[in-house]
Amino acid sequence: MTAPTDPPLVVVKLGGSVITRKREVERARPKVLARLAREIAAVPGRRFVILHGAGSFGHPGAKKFGLARAPPPHEDPAARARGAAIVAAEVRRLHLLVLRALVGAGLSPASVPIATHARNRDGRIASFDPTPFRDALAGHRVPVSFGDVVPDDAWGFSILSADTIAEALIVPLAPARVVFVSDVPGILEGPSDGRRRAAREVTESVVAALRPTGASPDVTGGIRGKAESMRRIARAGVDAGLISGLKDGELSRALRGEDVYGSWARAGSR
């Protein structure tokens, strides 16, 4: 629960597309990551939960081992467990880089590996314990979690994305807003061969026009999956925005509550 005197809480999801080079294997963007960490640390009077995607550290392996889909008939459960272990190790290498960047920026991060606090069933979240996030915030630290491979009651193991974690935190933590940070300035509309602009409001028609996945090996639903998450967060009563992390200062402004350029699903919108 949020105490009346607590500063506003903002959930920040650093997308794998902005903190890694998604078309290369395990390639981080250390300068971008360091700048984003500094932009978060530069905003006073806020509490933060930071989530991050797997990018080039997790998506290729998750796709290779089929962790985002039901296991095919007669798949050896041990083989799926082996794939889950490999992907989990890859993602944790990126997680350590994120933690180091946050420490370097002056923040006090607390790692929350979600695989020990959540379970899926048939590839969808089935149980979620927000206690580690609450405890970290109560201890004046910044909880940091990430999209990961989690136990799945039906499939053995499956992917729980950072976007889904953001949704799961809305009710227990009641954040003031959720900011998704990407390598694009929002959900882009218009012809692919012309100048495309961000859809300023994420409506049902905007979501319906999106393809489920893009060209990169995204196993979490791509831009459409993100837009659907934003709509659900808005229906739960919290503003959710998608902005670019490649433009200096945009994240800091969004964390202060400013209406920066990007795509926004507004609380209570239909």
C-alpha cells in the first residue's frame, strides 16, 4: 500500500530495443544505458520501479528454444529446461549491466529476479508476488526486475515479459504512471516508405492496425503486444506512455509528469 506521504511512484520499462542492439548477439548500448540511468537519477521527488527487456541477450535464445510457445508433442522436458537455463543466464548478464549503470548514476537498485516470484500457466501469468518490490521501496531502494524465463505449470517453462510485469504491478503498487522507453518515439503510423509519426493516443483502432511482431526476434508480441499492455494499464486507471530513449532528456521529462512526444494510453480511456 502507498502511504499518503510517499512520493509518487513511476514504473519505468527500459526496452531491449534501446539498451541493446537487437539484431546483434548480446550487444549492449552502454552509453545509452548510462545516460538513461542518469536521467532517472536526475528526477527528484519520485520513487521508481525499473524494469528492462532482454533484447539481444534473451530474445534469440528464447526463440531458438521455443520458450514463448507450447512445447511440441514428445518434446523432452529436460531439453526445455536446458534451454530455459541458457536463456536465464544470458538475460542475467544484461541485468548486471543495468544494475551497474544505475549504481553509477547514484541510485540504489535492488535486484528482483521475477522467476522466483511469479509463475505462468500456458504462457500467461498465473501467480505474482509483489512483496519484493514493496520491501525494496520501503527500504529506500529501487526495485529492478526484467523479462525472464519463469516456471510454467503447463509448459514447464515460458517467458514472462517485462511489459506483463508492469501490468501486474498496477494494483499492488498504484503507480502514478508507466513509461515504456524504446528506440522509436511511439507507435508509428503512416506509410512505411514515407514520414511516419507517433500516434499520440493509443486507441483500440490503433492497436487493431498493428501487426503482432516485427522483423527482430521479439518473442513478447512486438509493438502490438506493447500497445495492448498499455491499453490494459490505462483501463486500470494509470497513464502509460511509449517514448524514445534515444533523444536526450525525454525520459527525465516524462518522469516529471510532462507530456512528452510519444504515444500515450490515458487512464480510463476506451
